[in-house]
Amino acid sequence: MDKLKPCPFCAEGIKVEAIKCRYCGTMLNGAPAEPKDAEHLRYLQIGHTVVAALTALFSSIFLMHVGMGILIIAAPDSFFADGAGKAPPPAMGWIAVAMGGFAVLFGWTLAGLIFAAGRAIGRRRRHLFCIIVAGLSCFFMPFGTMLGVCSLIVLNRPSVKALFEPPTPPPPLESL
């Protein structure tokens, strides 16, 4: 049976050789996480939330294209007050609806992924997902690009990768 010692931070029983507490995630035995890692991850979490909100907001601008397309389809004559002009063809309306709808859907999906990655960073879960979303967030210039580059730099540190490792399950209780 492996010898156990109490974690100095959460007092749970951990192996003597452990370098990270599986219960609270604290680095132990002379292998502490860089003191700035937790702070940098907190900043990344906040940054992901802000960039997700900005992405969703700016993507909503394309709802105007959807509205204009619907207006072209439903009431093409409303574009000219005196009725003297030629109305745009309905196909133009469908193109505007399709392109605007795609842009809104893409932007809102990207915003949702960035927000989910921020929550995952805060919980120290799904490291690979966070790396992938950091690359995808580079599409949203300039804020997403800055966030993506900073995220890739921080998330690829070995000390940060160790914080994302899943905790090992507790050992089975011995029968008495």
C-alpha cells in the first residue's frame, strides 16, 4: 500500500511522491506551478468572456442584411416612394438573407465556443478544446487575435498543462 500524507492545502490524503494534489490541484514537493499561472489563467478567462460578448455583438450587425433581404422578398416596391424605380429582384433578397444568416450563425457559434473555452479555463478542464478555440478566436480581429495568441502562449506552458490534468480517482477503500 502506498504511503499517504495530508495535502497542506486541502488536508486530503495524497501519495508521498505526489507532485500535484488530485483533490485541489495544487502543485507540491518543490514543483510548484509558476506563481503567475493562476493569475494568467484568470485573465484569460476574463478575456474570453469579453471577447465572446464582443463577437456576439458585432456578429449581430449582419441581422441588418437579413432584415433587408426579407424586405426585398416581401415588399420590393417599398424601396421607392414614388414607384418610379425598378424594384430589386427577389433573388437578391434571398442572397442577402443567406449571407447575413450565415455570418450571424458563424459569429454566434464562435462567440459560444469562446465563452465555453473561458469557462473551461476557469475550471482547468478540456485543455485541447481551449487550444483549438484559441486558434479559432484569431479569426475575430483584432481582439480575438490578441486573445488567441496570448492563450496559446499561456496554455502551452508545461506548468499550465499540469494544472489541466484530470485528477486521478481516489483509491478504493480497504475492507476491514
